[in-house]
Amino acid sequence: MKSIVILDDYQNVALTFGGWDRLKDRASIRVLNRPIADRAELVRELADAQIIVCNRERTVVDAALLAALPKLQLIVTSGMRNASIDVEAAIARGITVCGTQTLGYPTAELTWAMILAFMRNLPAEVNSLSAGGWQTRVGTGVRGKTLGIIGFGRIGSDVAKVGQAFGMKVIAWSRSLTPEKASAQGVECVSRQELFQRADVATIHLILNKDTKHFIGASELAMMKPTALLVNTSRAGIVDTTALIAALKAGQIGGAALDVYDREPLAADDPIRSAPNTLLTPHLGYVLAENYQVSFTEAVDNILGWLEGHPIRVINPNAPAGH
């Protein structure tokens, strides 16, 4: 019988999705509901695991951790890309890494929830009403404003459609975006500089890699309107957080709506918590029942395939299958 550990199930719901009973009599399953920052403690928790299931990029699975887990044979991650897993190190140790599909629209929906909540001051108004108050602020509408989309892939294009439905002018920048492709979707293709200069709302939908690390820093923030909102539901490393905090404190931009952070969970004393004009959510972009159903169902499928000697959705195809 194989030993499975599911990591970072913060809401304690993983076993309610995906049909884990399909592994009955073939594996024991243990769930970790809290983040474990201490490496020695994490090694102890995973010492007997032959299979670990990673819930997005919540735990770093690097070469050092892999070396400390000699029993580990299979890693399953939600998504087909996980920057927190050292896939090359896993390959070197003969560990199979499999991924799952994830849905794009949950992040697009959250992006719009954050834009509208920030523009209409919903957190402050909800808190005021709960405390016995009434109207305290004047909101801002989005109709007629310019929406700038940084990264025009699956999520970015979904965000654009909603912006168009709200009557916004949509402009976009992406390395692969051409004027023809943009025009076909009713979007204007612009340069990076023009996007930051024109956008009333600039929203990020890029993949984090060596080329996009701190893609938005002090110079880009300086280009933005003093009333502009920066939204990041992608990855924290795309924005230079130190520069962002400085811009917020200086009133250089109108605000920031953030769902992702350089270190997660966000520390109680993290300086972004006290930065002015922010709307902060605890990395909810992926956290949707429909997404969990897809990813955990396919995680179980991946484990069953591996147990049968025919792994599916393999991220490191040269690693051997387990039996």
C-alpha cells in the first residue's frame, strides 16, 4: 500500500473532491491542512510519503527537500506548470511528476471582483455598515475608462471580454500579441509604455519566469496615472513589491489590488499590509470548487495511472513509472 500526503489543504476540503475512494485498498492518504515553513518539520511530515500531492505552488519542493525524501516516487501538482517544484531535480532522482488541468476563468472572475470592489470601496463600506454606519465614500465607475491588460493569454482575453461588456476601452500588451490578433478581439495592441501611461486599470496576466521577474518596477509605476489601479492576480514576483509600496505611500498611483505575495501565507508584519490604498486577498484566484474538482479528480487519475505503470500528464516524461 502506497503512502500519499496531500499538502496545503488550507480549507480542509481536498478529500471531498476528486473521488479519493477510488484509491481504497491501494493507498493510505494523509492531509496537511497548514503551511509548514520549517524545513525540518516538513521533512518529518513527508518522511514516509511515496506520493505527494501539491496544491498549486504553496510548498517549495526543491532539490534539498527531494534529497531528504528517499521514499518519494511520485509528485502530483495541480496545473501543468509549478514553479515551486524542481522538476529537473526530480528527474535526476527518478521521481515522476504529473500535472492536472486547471480552469482559467476563476482567476478572471476574481480579477473583476477585485476591480469592482476597489473602485466602489466595498470593503470599507461593508465594514462601515456592519459597524452601524452608512455611506462613507464616493466610488468610481469603470464605464468609459481604459483597461490595460498585461499578458493577453487565456485569462487576459477573458478579462478583456468583461471589460468590453462594461463599456471600457481595452488595450493590451503581450510579447506575442499582434495588432491583427488584438483587433480580432476588439482590443488595441499597444507598447508597454503606452499601456502604463493610458490605463485607468492595469491588470497583470503573465507567467512568472526569468524574463518577467520584476517586470513592473519603479519606472513602470512612474508612468502610470496618479489615479490608476494596478491589479495582480498572477504572481507576486512580476512586480517589484518594494517599488510598489513606495509608489503607494507617495500617492504615485491610485491603488493596488493584490491576490499574490512574495511570501505566502502573508506574514502578519509584512509591509504591504500597511500600505495605503490597497485591496488584499489571500491568493484566491485558484480557490474555486469547480477548479478543485478538476484538479483533484485528475490527481487521483494520475495516481491510478502511475500505480498501473502507465502515468498520464507527465511533466518529466523520462522518469520511470511506479508499480
